[in-house]
Amino acid sequence: MNIIEFIQISSVIFGTVLAAPLIVSKKVKKRVIGLLAIITGSILAMIVQFYSGLYYFLFASGFWLINSFIALKKIHKSKRRKI
């Protein structure tokens, strides 16, 4: 098993297996951890896609990456308003 296969498996684990149950949680801390897992999985997927020459798929991973950052920003804003 080479490093690209390891990165690809890690992107699936972080981006899907770990993130999916955490994103739907009612607790904010778990949602934040889920969003961070999606960010990690998206970055790892982008590395694999770039290495493999799948440049069009970079946009899909970038979409998830940007949306995760936007969601984290909204959570941060809502926490500041409560304080």
C-alpha cells in the first residue's frame, strides 16, 4: 500500500464515516468536530484527486470545503451573539 492509497482511505474515513454521524448531532461541539472532519477529508481527497489527474473532482471537494468553513463561521457567530 502506497501513500496515495493511505490518503484516499483516510479521506473516506474522515469525510464520510466519521463526519456523517457528527454533523446530524444536536450538540454544537459534535457538529464542529464533524465539520472539521469534513474539512480534513476534503483536503485529503483534493490531494488524491490532484495526484490522479481528476481535476474536475477538485471542484466538488472544494465545494464541501468552502461550505464547511461557512458553517463553522455561522456557528462561531451564533456563539458570539449568545454571549
